[in-house]
Amino acid sequence: MLAVLTLLLTCVFSFPANNAYAAEDDELGLSAEAAILIDAETGQILYEKNADKLLGVASMSKMMTEYLVLEAIDKGKISWDQKVTIDEYVHKLSAAPGLSNIGLTQGETYTVKELYEAMAIFSGNAATVALAQLVGGTEKNFVKLMNEKANELGLKDYNFVNSSGLNNSSLLGEYPAGNEDDENLMSARATAKLSYQLLKDYPEVLDYAKVPRLKFRDGRTYDNFNWMLPGLIYEYEGVDGLKTGSTEFAGACFTATAEKNGQRYISVVMKTDSKNSRFTETKKVLDYAFNNFTTEEILAKGYQDKSQKTVGVSKGKEDSVAIKTNKAVELVVKNGEEENVKTKLVINKDKLDEDGNLVAPVKKGDKIGYLTVETDNNYGTITGDSKGVRVDVVAAETVEKANWFVLSMRAVGGFFGDMWGSITGAVKGLF
């Protein structure tokens, strides 16, 4: 018997496969070295271009710093109103020419919230380092935490050498890791996965990312570098995050997120040729998303696979149990391709005995396996599951364990049944 029961079920629709929007064709014609588009709810990848190419990420790497700061707040290690005293290095970095910064006075205290706003809204590099020192003790140790968290989140293509995303040569000789000219590196896929996890785990990140202008304690107003926010140069309906970045090495980059009518997407463009083009290219990606895709319910809650609606049960009052999905399955699909889906059922082998049966008792709602649902595109999901969106398959009812008398009678009946089968087989063999 097969260790894992799998059924590949192709829905009975006659629509042909359509990979017209495959990344290698780059139908969007983007002037970006790499790009990716994902659905923020399911993690489905809807478009990609050179998504695994390792590139400079510049200040988009501050999303990892944001993640670690928000995690530290969530775990009670630091608080929003906690005071942070500015040291000489952070003060000098905040005054360094040519860098994105809000001036921070040596010896003065700022709250975590003030520093976070400076980082998230105006991409303040010195404020970022101050937060890194607070969470990690030193920026060097914080960079270690960044790389460890990237691994924990399942990112594959990355290397962090500082908390801000600057080139190490801009850090006044105080770079925490790597060589003097190193920068943080990520692929578009890794950047999208980081932003996906950031929104999932700490949605409050948008409370700061969506602020178009920051009024700081120095009396000045600082515009958000995300110029697609309301009231800024490239305003785009629904955009409320996330992070821009630019260095000579990385070019101009942007991780955007936008929501309209309950549908949220995340896009990443990397190494465009100007600060303006990162927004014009992002507009192309977001237009493509909102004009070509919708979320549809593909399978209702309680769906039963047509080829296997039950699983056998041994030692139970019933000899089988119905199985069904425990929730509805929604997918983001391209317009006109709503019915181009495939399903695949997998029964958990650890739940089965040597005869391929569940063993009683079985409780209603017990997870039996899972069903994957995928569309015709081959991109998979940002979580790394190339087999599509997954939903649990559970027992539809309870099957109690039979008592000892019933089990004994079944054993006796089975014995005589097997013996009678052997006798009749032998008799037939004589004729």
C-alpha cells in the first residue's frame, strides 16, 4: 500500500492552460532589474521577474529592523514610551551629509516611538541605528539578530551587514559587519516574503508607514519617501506602505502595499534607474493586479473530494468516516480563469494503520490530511509551497471505538469468513 494516499484531481473544465503572464515573458515590460507581485492574504505569487536575483536592498532592509523592534515591543522587552539616549556616533551619523536623516542631539533622550517614526516615515538612518542598539545591545549584535530572523522566517536569499541599509562606507568607519564597501542584499522574493510576514505578524506597521508627513520635535515637517501616499507626488489609491530604498549600488527600490475593496497586494521593484521610476514601475504592477485579478471562492467549506469522500476506520462502531475541508478555499485568480484550478488530496500517513485505515476513536474535526488548490500559473506562494493554497481535511463526524464484544465477534466472523473463503477456493480448484 502506498505510504501517502494522493489523488490528483483535475477539475472538469475544458479551459486550456494559460501561462501568458509567465515572468520570463515579462508582459509588464518593467524597467526594473527584478520585481514580484503577491496577494497579501494568501501569499499567492501573481507575477515575478528575476525574483531570485540577489541585489542591493538599501533602506527596504529597514523592514527587518521594524520587524525586530515591533517584536521586542510585543514581547515586552521595550516599550513605545521608553527613553533612548543618543550617543556620539548616532549623533554624528544623523548629521552626516547626503544621508536620509533627522538630526538627533547627543545626550538627549528620544522615545522609541519618536525614533521609530523617524525610521519608518523619513527613513532616518541614525534613528534606525539607535533602535538597533536598544534592541540588540550593539548594532553588531542586532545585525546577527536580523540574519537569524531572516532564517527563521524562511527567507532564502539575503545578507544583512547593517541595520539601516546604507553602504558600509557611509557609516563613518563604524560598520557592524562585512567589509567597508558592503551593503545589505536580498532578492525580490525574500523582500516580498519579509513584507508579507511583517504585515501578517505586525499589521500595526501600517499605522506608521501610511503617514505622508512627519512633524518632528525639531519643528520641521518631513515628507515620507513613499511618494505614492495620499497628497504626495505619485499618489495612488489604496497605497498605505511600505518602504523605499536607494543607494548607488542598489539603485532605486520600492516595496509597496495597497488595498482596494478588501483586496490587498504587495509589490516589490528593485534596481530601477531613478527615484521617480520606482513609482512609475510600481504603478504598472499595481494596475496589473487590481485590473486583472479577483478573489474567488473556489471550494465551499465542507467540500468533499469526489473520488474519496471517506476513509476506512478500524476498531470503530462504523467502518468508515466521511472527510471534508474545514473551511472554504479562496484564491486570487486572473479574470476569465476562475475555473482553471487543480486540486490534490493528501491523507496523513501517520494517521493510518498498516491497512490504510484510521483507528477508532475518531473525533469530529480531527485533521486527516489536507487539500491543495492551485491555479494555472506556476509561481506558487511566497511561503514556499509550490503546490498552491492548502486547506485542512477533517473528519466530518465522530466514530467511537467499538466495545470488546463487538470487536471479538468481528474477529470470529473474520476468522470463519477467511476459512470459508479458503475452503471454497480449494473446492473450486478441484473442478
